Amino acid sequence: MAIDPKKHEMPTQAPNVRAHNFDEVALGYTKELADAEALRCLNCKHRPCVEGCPVNIPIPEFISRVKERDFEGAYQTVTLASSLPAVCGRVCPQETQCESKCTLGIRFEPVGIGRLERFVADRHNEQANAAVERPVSNSHRVAVVGSGPSGLTCAGDLAKKGYEVTVFEALHTAGGVLVYGIPEFRLPKKIVAKEVDTLRALGVKFETNVVIGKTLTVDELFSMGFEAVFIGSGAGLPNFMNIPGESLKGVYSANEFLTRSNLMKAYLDHPQTPIQKGGRVAVIGGGNVAMDAARTALRLGAETVYIVYRRSMQELPARREEVEHAQEEGIEFRLLTNPVEVIGYQDPENPRDEKNGWVTALRCIKMELGEPDARGRRRPVPIENSEFDLPVDTVIMAIGTSPNPLIKNTTEGLAVNDHGGIIVTEDGLTSRTGVYAGGDAVTGAATVISAMGAGKTAAKAIDAFLSK
């Protein structure tokens, strides 16, 4: 049978419809599409796709189950390695990981592994009725700091082995970046809630509104009877450009903007946590967070949304799918452009004028690509006398995040690197005995699946440490 050279398209909402709602853009495979896509898999014996997966999902095996229409068996196969299949099937960059290693991709488009993972996870969640079997306790207690992907994975893997795990979350809802950072139209919050509920059924306890380093310290966790601590607190400290005008009204970090919309429901008519809506919006940056912020601003009623990025489209780090969706929805890309100042309205003669202090424009300079930098990307160089003003009402900085220094500053003997990331060994052990770390708290902002991989590695190491 001839193999279809292209992966089957994912059904989506029409761009002119989805740009005005927060419903999920990608609608998921039907059973027929999943059947057809699974048949493209060559079932390679050397399994290169597995090597490309940070948590080593047995990909050929789960796809074989899909071919057999054993969709529940496929789901159970995925969950041997992944605690969050419905999440990963939506937000993981499969194109640079498992799918980039796919043998079929040498000649044709690779198998849509992520789309099939989402399909089997969604089907399971729609049809699952059986109660989760709670393991017998081994009486060992472990504290997990943060309920993002690394924390949830670590907690889940340990709970399955009988550990009594408590997850401490700073915000009022469990899920970490999955609930505050990724918009509903990419990752519905009911998906995250389902994964959290599964962990609760396994016996994991969640303590929200607890800021480790402020409410409790790592040392106090040990004094409470926890025998090991995993730090998966993420990288929630936003970076800024340090240009004039960043303190003006209407300038947000992407973290604040997305948290207000995603978690605090600022999209409602009378929200308790308001957000600037409408007008002209400039989002600085070219990563996935920038795409999320720009597309959220559009859905909140912005007239025009710009992505302002200092390199070209070729260097844009966001997932190609997200870039294409943004373009289809009408987001304007101002490439080879770099901000140098945020301009605001000022009338010294009328200091009480309500317009004082609000953004009116973003001053930019045009760029050209010069010699490659240390990572091999061509360095952007300003073009002399090319400054111009882009009229905007809101500016959103989406140029990266760093680990919050709170835990580092309140935990004696915890070694960190120059960027504030916690220094760990290959198995996630920090400079403190019994304290492990992983995910963005170690690496800085990275992918969901890499954070999950770190949580999985640390869980294995914690098990070995406490089983001695």
C-alpha cells in the first residue's frame, strides 16, 4: 500500500471565527483521521522517534495500538512514560523532537505523532469511567514545589510508587504555567484540571496559595517531616529590555498579561483583575509566548496587533504552526525591527489629565542581519538613521523569563548559576542533600516536555535515595 507523503491535516476553527473567541483552535483528529495517520508509521525497529522524546514514550508501540483500533491500549502505552499526554499532544514541539527523528520524514512528512497522542488521550478522557487505583503507601513523604509540568510529573511518578506526595503551589489553582501561561485556545484548562484530578486520585495532595521561600522555606519542609524536596518552581520572573518608558501605563510583561487573562479571567466584562483591552498592541519577541500574548490581545478586542522582532522570519523561534495561525488571524509581523523607547502622553500643565502616563507609541529602529553569534544565529545590527514611531496603546514584553530568586535566597547552600538557575547533577540533585530540582527552575524557560523529562529523572533519583 502506498504511503501518503503528507501527514493528515488537523481540523481547525476558521481564522475569522477563532480570532474572536477563546475556544480551542485545533479541533483534534477524528477516528478516521487517526486511523489513516497511524497507517503512515513504518514501525521502525530502531525507533529513532523514541530517542527524540525527552520522556521516551514508546511511540511505535502506541501507534501500533491505534492501527489495531485499540485506542485505550494506545493511551495506556503512552502513560507508561508520560503523565500528561493530553497536554503534550497539544503544546509539545514534536516537530523538533520525536517527529524530527521520524524515518518517514527523510522522504516525506513525518508521522503526526503529537496529533495521535492527543487523539488517544482525548478519547480516554471522554470515555474513562474506571476509578484510578491508589497505590499502597510506603510511608515516605516527599514535598514538590510548583505544580507545573515538572512538578506534576515528579509527583505522579512518585505517587505511583506509593510515596505520600504534597505539591505546594504559589497560585490559587494547580497547573503552573499550564494554567497561567498557555491560553485556553491552545490548551483548555479542563484538560489540565483532569490531569490534576488524576494525581489527586493517586493520593497526591495539593496545597495552593503557598509561596515556598515566603510562606514556608525548604528547611521548614524538612522540619515538617518531608524526607526529600523537589523544586519545580519554573521561571516566572519576566525579563525587560531596560529601555526608556517601560514603566509607563499600558506596558506589561507577557507573564502578567497572560496570567491576568488565563488565570484571573480578565476577559470577562467586569473582571476583578482588569487588563488593557482594545486599541493597538505591540508584542516584543518572537517565541511561543509572544504568539500567545499577541493572539490573546486580538481575542480581547485589539484593533491591530504587531509582533515586533529584531531578526527575520527564518530566525523566529516560535513553533511554525503557531506563527502560521497568528498570520491567518491577522497578526502583523514587524520583522528586523527593534524597540528603543516606549513613548507616553505627558502634559505637565494638566498633571491630572487621565491620559498622562499612558503609552502612545513604540519607537523602533530597523535592523539588518550581520555575522553569526555564539549560537550560530546572525546577529541583528541597527541601521543608522532608521528610527520610526509605531503608534500603539499597549506594549507587551515577551523576551523571556528567569527563575525567581526567592527560593535561592531563602535556602542556605543552594548553588545557582549566573542566570539564577539551580545547579543540579544529571539526576536532578542540587547542592543540598535530599533536595532535587528540574524544569525551568534549572534551565530557564524551555519546553513542557523537557520539564516533564526533568521531573521524571528526579523522581527516579528520589526513589533511589529514599529506598536505601
